[in-house]
Amino acid sequence: MAKAPKKTTKKTTLKTSKKQSIEPGVHAHETAVLVKQILDNVRPTPMIHNGLSNEEKIEKITEKFTEIMEVLGLDLTDDSLGDTPRRVAKMYVNEVFAGLDAKKFPKMTVIENKMNYDQMIVVQSISCLSFCEHHFLPIDGFATVAYIPNQKVIGLSKINRIVQYFARRPQVQERLTKQIADCLQYILGTEHVAVHINAKHYCVVMRGIEDTGSTTSTADLRGHFKSRQETREEFLQQIKTK
């Protein structure tokens, strides 16, 4: 009687290779699978999948925003206002909320850590512009991101792109901080990751308390950044509050 073939377990982490690229348009299926693996390992933004294409979203938002402007009593026959609903719709779908679209996840390239680099790598003062999900007003600040490599290192600009991708969603700053850390920890295969964001919230500036001076700081420290005092202190010294 023939033996049944052994079952194999599919790994859910990115494979380590000399060079690994997530590049849309080259291997579309493989890229989609890799992006799904990454996003499955990042805590989610509350979303539903409604099956609408981007153009369908633009059309529906245009209709709804037209209604909002009419309710506000704005004259859409005026040449300054007539195209505003569609401008807003295109801005939401293609720009400020582009991070809701997995297809717009940025190209990622990691390389083997042949240098055996085992010290902190820090990228400071990363522009971080997002939208508060409670009032749909801007969150404007800067992120500092650091990691200690294991087997892989990442191109420095890719860290900026990760920050920008997750910022381009309706957000709360606490979730945004965690999503950036989740993504880097998974891509790089290291637990030693730290993220700090300092930002001004325009829902505080323009409404409610109307405080123009205050900012909010959040941090997620993992691995040595959390457990080793000297590593924690070194990272905190790198933070530049804007």
C-alpha cells in the first residue's frame, strides 16, 4: 500500500533572500500575495469591502458631497464651486485616503544583512500627514522610526513610504503608530523596532478647545528598545520634536 504524501505547512512570513522585491507590475500575482501577507500581519483599520472600483467610489462620493454642499446652502452653479464635489472625491480616493487600497502599498526591497550590522538604524523627521477619523481633519506631524537588523535591512526611503502609506487613511494616532511598527517588524523579521510620532491634530486646533499650540506624542517600543534601558535611552535621544 502506497504511503500518503507528507503534508507541508505553508510559511506565513517573508522568505529571506539576498534581495527581495515587492514590485507591482512585474509579478502581479506574487506581489499581491506578498502584500496580503504583510497587511494580514498589521493590525487593521476598521473597513468593509464593498466591491466598488476607485472610479465608482469617486462617482458616489461626488454625488454625496454635492448633497452636503447643497445642505450647507452653497451655490453649485458658481464657477468656483461647481467642480468641488468631484475634486474632493478624487482627492479622497486617489490621494489622502490612498492607504485604504492594498494595490497602492509601496514597492519594498530588503537585502541580506551581509554587513552583519547589529546597531540601531534611525530615520528621523519623517513627514507624517494623516486624517483624524473622528472629524476628517488633518493630523500633521513627524515620525521617528528605528530598528536593529537581524538578517535583513531595508532601503531607507522605504521606511518613509511605509509611514506615508498607513498615514493615508482615516486614522487615530495610536493605531497609526502600531501599524507602522507591525509592518516593519514583519518585513524585517526583527522584534527590535521603535516608532515615535509627534503631531498636531486639527480637530483640536479648529474646533472644540481650539488650542493651536498643543501636540500629541505616541510611541511603540519593541524588543531591545523596550527591554534594554540603554537602547531605549539612545532612541529617545534621537527623537526630534517638531
